[in-house]
Amino acid sequence: MSERFDESASKSSLVVKDARTELDNAYTVITERLCALALVEGASSYESFIKTWNAVVEKYALSLKTGKKNDKADETKTVEE
């Protein structure tokens, strides 16, 4: 039975690693496109969105460092500010 748990835990780790890679790639694509749009169309058009984006990313990075889980209501509050 212990072998099954070890195997299952190993598979979960691989799934999380693959999901993280996909997420990182998507984040890179979004930020590159956003920067390109701001460069071509003018940063003032995207300033509000960029500030909000950065706040959300900063909050997520901080929650990873402190080990806290994000609360959905708390996340909405940060986005609206």
C-alpha cells in the first residue's frame, strides 16, 4: 500500500510541474504582448491594466513566499484598489 501512495505522490508532483510550466509560458506570452501593445499604442492606454496586473502578480508572489493561501474575497479587493 505504501508503494501505491509513493507512486501516486510522484505522479501528482509531475502534474503540478507540468501545470506550472504551462502557466509560466502563458504568463510570459501575456506580458510580452502587453508590453508590445503598450509600446505600439502608447503606455497611457494600458497604464491602469498594467498597475492592476502588477499588483495581482506581486500579491501572488508574496503569498507563495509566506505560504499563505489566497482568499477569493481578498484577491477581489486587491484588484479593485
